[in-house]
Amino acid sequence: MTHDPRLEARYERLLALFPAAHRQEYGDEMIGVLLTGAKPQQRYPGLRETADLLRCAAWQRLGGRGAGGADRHWASAASVFGLVTAFVMLTYRLSVMGAEFFGNWRMDERVPPFPAQWWLAVAGWAVAVAFAFTRFGLVAAVGAWIAALSEVVVAFGEYASWPSHLVNVWWMLVLGVGGALALTARGRTRPQDALGVRRSIALAAAFTTMTVVPTLEALLAEVYRYPGGGYSLGAFGGYNAPFRLGGFQVTGSLTVVLGGVSTLVVLYCLVRAGASVRPRLIAMFVPALVLKLVVPVWFNGFLVSTQRFDPPVLLAAGQWVFLVAFPLVLLLLGALLVERAERHAHLIALGRAAERDARLTTPTTPA
């Protein structure tokens, strides 16, 4: 059976995603199987087989059999990124819920109801954190996906009436989905393998502190009640913050000091990860962090104007393309820069080794 030569070339481009050692051993066989199963005059790989090849290539590169040293470094970075992301999302949810619960209870003895999706997100992120330290990677990934999708459902459920909220939390959605992907693709690697046991414990203690502090401040806050029926909450050691609870955060000296110290501890633990893991972690964190910085600036006009209309103005197609494509481009660019820098460093090391060998083998001229 004859096949379109362009189909074979497209299959070869997909197989280029596999590790070099795997391609050398199985490349010809895989091409033969793919062409045998292709339909007459087929020009493009099928959607299902493309997805299967991408999944297998990701597994091979992130710790599967045939993965090279650089690929194992990506797996280690993915395990650390997935753990930190799960911690960040769990800390955010628990701190908001704790501050709102005790803050409302302190002011008017009212227990605020929390949506079921919030509890689902907390449970999912808690499972992801607990099992991220183990070799039960599938359990951690399932918990992270349940939590990340519940976060997405909550944000998109409010989109029609509150589009500015979706834009403001978009960076968190990107971070959550990225963490779920990382825990899915990490293979059997564990974050403590890259961070060390002591730094892993310090990381967990820092996030635990950041989780507890907002609740503690709500418990220690002074409630001011006014004759007309109004009230405000004075943060412990901080300032008067009328109606600023939970998601709006009650900020006092405990949050400033303990939260700042805990953040520095987390950054120290990440910086002290292996030299091969650090640049990969940066590439993984950059999309969400850049979105957090640029979205309030670039979408300022939309955020200011959308709520002035009833119903609110929704995002245009171009804005959706930016929100979806921009983090993907940043991630791909970061990965390419990491690979390029390591290839460059490898070539320099080879050149220096060749010069050293040449000097050792060159016979010395007798005096």
C-alpha cells in the first residue's frame, strides 16, 4: 500500500518528541506500525493516535523507561511544581474560609455558608498535597484534577454576572491546572528527591503557617460596633478594615511578619533545589506569575468598565485568545530556553574537555 510521503514526515515530527534513545531503538518499528494502520491517501495523523503519541512521549520524557538525564530533571521539577501549586491553592482556600468563618462569627455570630465546590477544592488539594510526597502519583493527580476543575467550575459559573472575577483569578486557574498536569506527568519521582527531606518539611511548615495566620488574626481582631448598626474589624496590630474579610483579607502584623517569613522560607527551599531543577521550576512558574502581573494592567479598561453595564460586558474573542495562548507560549518559550542553555553548557564542557585531553596527550619538548 502506498502512502502520502507527507504523512510519514508528519509522523516523524511527532516521534521527534520521544527521547533520542527510544527513537533509535524503536523509531523505525513505530513508523512502520503507524503507516500500516493508516488509511489510503491519508495525509495527517489521526487525532486519537496523535494524542496517544503525545501522551507516550510525555511519559517517556518525564521519568518513563528510556528517559534521559535531562528528561528526569523535568520530572523532578514537575513533582516540586505540583506540590507547591497544591500547597498554594490549599493555603488560599483554607485561609479564606477560616478568616470568613471566624470573622463573621466574631462580628454577628453568623456562620457563612460555603459552596460545595469550595469543600471539593479543599478536599482535592489536600489529597494532592498528602500523596505528592508518596509514590502514589495517580492519587495525587486525581485529587489535583478534581480540585482544579472545581475551581474552574466556580469561576466560570460566575462569569456571566461577574466576568471581572474570572479575569482576576485567571492566573490561579492557570496555576492550578498546571499543577494538576505536573502531578500527572511527574512519573514516580517525589519532591523530596529534589528538595531534600529537611527542606520538604520546612516547605510544609511554611505553608501551614500561612494557612493558619489569617484565621488567627480573625480570632484576635477587635470588633468595633457603631450606634447606627455598622461595624468594622480592626486587624490585630493592624488597621481598621471595614467589611474586609476572607477574600479581601484582614491584614495585621501577624500576616505581615509571619506571612513574609514563611514566603522567604518557601523561596529558599525552591532556590536550594538542584541546579538542573531550578531553571525548570522558573519556566513552570513564569506563566502564572506573569499573568498575575500583566492582566490587571492590560485588562484595566475591561475590569473598570464591565461592571458599569447590566448585563456586564463579557470578554471578546481576542481577549480569550490572549488568556489561553499567552501562558502556553510562555511555558514553551521557557522550556526551549532551558534546553538551549543546557545544550550550550554541554558543548562548552565538551570543548574544555577536548582541550584538556589535547594538552595531556601533547608530548613535551625536551629541554
